[in-house]
Amino acid sequence: MKVFPKTRSEKETERQLKVLQETADRLFSDPVKTKEFFVSRGYITQSGNLTARYRLR
């Protein structure tokens, strides 16, 4: 089976995904930082509950 070389966009996509995964791994490795991240962006409240926007209706 012949394998075609990757295009520049495929290489760039792989690089971006790798960077995103590394960032997620670093962020979510610390539960306190993870909670701060979600609170600061409005996904959850300080008590850990989902904000109204993300609760099931």
C-alpha cells in the first residue's frame, strides 16, 4: 500500500492538535487550576455547579 506524504495543512493540523493536547494535559493536571479555568469562563460557579446557561432545561 502506497502512503502519500502529508500535506502542509495536515502537518499544521497535527502540530496544532499536539499543542492543544499538551495545554489540556497541563491545565487539567491540577484540580484547582481546572476549576479556576471553568469558573473564569462562566461554565461553572464557585460551588462547582453548572451555570444556568449550561444546565439542562
